[in-house]
Amino acid sequence: MSGPEMIENRTFDEIAVGDSASVTRVLGERDIQLFALVSGDVNPAHLDAEFAAGDLFGRVIAHGLWGGGLISAVLGTELPGPGTIYLGQSLRFRRPVALGDTITATVTAKEKRREHQVILFDCRCVNQKGEDVITGEAEVRAPTEKVRRPRAALPDVQIADHDGYRKLIERTADGEPVPTAIVHPCSPAAITAAVNAAEAGLIVPLLVGPQARIRAAAAEAGKDISAFQVIDTPHSHAAAARAVELVQSGEARMLMKGSLHTDELMGAVVPSATGLRTERRISHAYVMDVPGHPAPLIITDAAINIEPNLEDKADIIRNAIDLAHVIGIEAPKVAILSAIETVNPAIRSTLDAAALCKMADRGQIVGGVLDGPLAFDNAISEAAAKEKGIVSPVAGRAEILVVPNLEAGNMLAKQLTFLGGADAAGVVLGARVPIILTSRADSLRTSLASCAVAVLLARAAPKAAPGPLVRPT
């Protein structure tokens, strides 16, 4: 086995005038994003293709000092190398560097000054056409002692750009904001979520709860709610019941949880006689934006159904497929998860998975492609599925993950969030209107994405006639 790659300098005495060294890099979008992240320079000329198209160069270009960084890399790692101290640098930027350009940075020793071991270097960056993009001069203090060490291994870096959420929010841009009953918004976080969604053009908030507490929360949050209707109720139970009435009367087309517990809100939604049930089982879905994963992942059910039976799971899948269609997935691939990928009578989730797949074969579940049981790795990793010999249009490419029970779904979603850096936009499905379940821990991006998903669902659904619609008895 070969040893570690080494990095070695050249001392002042070892360097002769005319000596040179180079590094070559191809500029990719990731390079621009990482440079912007480190430097804080978010000039849209570098990051926004639409803006850049109308700018001076007509396309996205690199930050000028990205090329300057290549010069620094040559001086610090090649010539003179470790132990070099930068004293000065002059640069002239001759041409822009665009995505896909191959840039070679070269430094050439042009003058040595024995006093303080100073060396002047000509610096030049050229593109794949041999054209100068940067020229200049560097002044460094060269090392006097020999250094040879293992080259430091750089960490793997993932860029979580949450492009999926941006696209979701963009899909809502052409429609009118949706009247939304905000249930008991009596905390600064709940008020902020409602105001942000309104400012984004997603909703028209109807603030339902104790008026004095709502106004106090808005003052604490520093948010102006003077343009919003406040519907006074004495407490959270009454707020949930009144919000349901607003949906039944057609005044609201969505619900959004404020500062009350989910169980309390759902307690007003689920009663057959007075709530918002339909023929479908009510379920919850997270639309997960996972760094490094190419598409959104829908995880269901992680918040409503504790231990769903086979019939419940069929409705949970139907709800998730409808959601996938609304967010632009035409034929979603549905993985029914278990601990293993084979049917085992001792593990109920494997039996349910097999039955659900057969239900899909018989046309009882439509609109998506189902497979299961699948372990999580086989559902999302083509390599893992291949290793197990699983041949399936779903394995390794799942877009909907159906979990065995609430515990598994909750743990999976939170692991992706807290260990994988994912965002989780949540919505309740299967009721007469979408229900947005916000959390105090939600970022602005996640909160807006949850609202955007609900808005797309609300716009896609036919307007229901007033009055409850319940599952037939």
C-alpha cells in the first residue's frame, strides 16, 4: 500500500530566477458557491443566472479572487511551498472566468532579495484558449528550512442549496394568495410564520384566537398585523373549532397551526359530524429537502397515524401520491419501508407492504409505482439495491417513503433533519383542506415551503360545498 501524498517546499537557496510552478482547475458551479459561502460575496453576477444574463458579460462569472486564490495555492503548496509568508500581491483582471473554463495559474520567480529572503514572482492565470485572465506580481518571504510533510486531507463538503424548496415556492407565483385560518397564533413564532407567508404572497391570514394575546405576540415579534382580520375567541379549543367553521363556510381554504398542540387542532378537525374529514384517512406528509439527494423525498406518516392498519396505509399512500402529483411528480415511485426487503410473517410491515403492492396491481391504488417491502437503504440507494440483487423501478429511486408507523416516520424525518441537514416541510392531507403544521424550530425557508405545498394543494382541489364530508359508515 502506498504511503500518504507528501507536500514539500523549496527553500530560498533552492529557487533560481526563472523557476516556475502551476496548478490547473476547471471552474464549476460548486466552486462559485463555496467561494461565496466563505467570502460572503453574494453578488448576483456570480450566483443568479437570470441577473447575469442581463449584466455586462451576459453569463455567470467567477469572483475575481477565485483566480487569485489559485495563485495563492501555487505559492503555498508548490513554489516556494510550506513556510512561505505572503508580503504583497498585485492583480489585474483581464478577462472574466465563466463556468466550465479551465484556468491554469502559474508563478515564475523574477527577482531574489537576499535580505529577509524575499522573492518576487510574476503571476499569470490563463484560460483554455491561452488567454490571460489575471496578471500580476506577488512578493513573498521564502522559507529557509526544508519542509516535507503529508499533504492535508480536505473534508468532503456538501452544499445544501435547497433548490427543491425554491422551485416549490416559485410554482405558487402565478396564483392568488389563499385565505388561511391561523389557529391560535399567540406566540411571536406563530405570528412571524403567518406574516412571512402573507408577505410572500402565499396566504391571506385570518388570525383566530384571543385577540389581546394575538396583538401582544405581534408586538413582541415586531410584526404589523393591522391589515389582517382578527377573529376573537376565548381560548385555543375555541380557536380550533372556529377555524373549522371558517373552512365549512368557505371563508378559509387552508388551516395553519399556531401556538397550540397538534392534537388540539386535529381534535377539531377529525370529528365525523363537525370536523373536516373526507372519505380518505387523514394523514401527514413531510416534503424533505435533503442535501445531496437529487429530488424531494416525501415521508409519510410521521405525525398523525400512530399504528396504521392496512386500510389506513392505503389511504396514506393515496394522499401522498396526490401530493406528489401537485408538486410536479407525475408517476411517483413509492417505497413501502420495513427493516428488511423480503416478506416475513413475523414482521407485519412486510405483509402490509406485499398486500399494498398487490392492491396497486389490482387498481385499488393508482397514480404511482409501488414496491415493498424495502429497507431504507434499498429504497434510496441504487448501489444498495444492486448489492441485494433487487430489480425494481422503485428501489434506489424512491420519491415517497411509506413508514410502518409514526415512531419510525418521526425518527427518520428527525434523523435526516438533525444529522443530514435536511429541511422538512409538513402538511396534513386527506381533510377537506390542507393543514399546515408549523414548528417553532422551522426556518423561514421551511415555513414558506410548508405554506407553498399547502397552497398548491388548495389550488388544485375543487372548492368544496359548505358542510362536513365524512367517511361513509
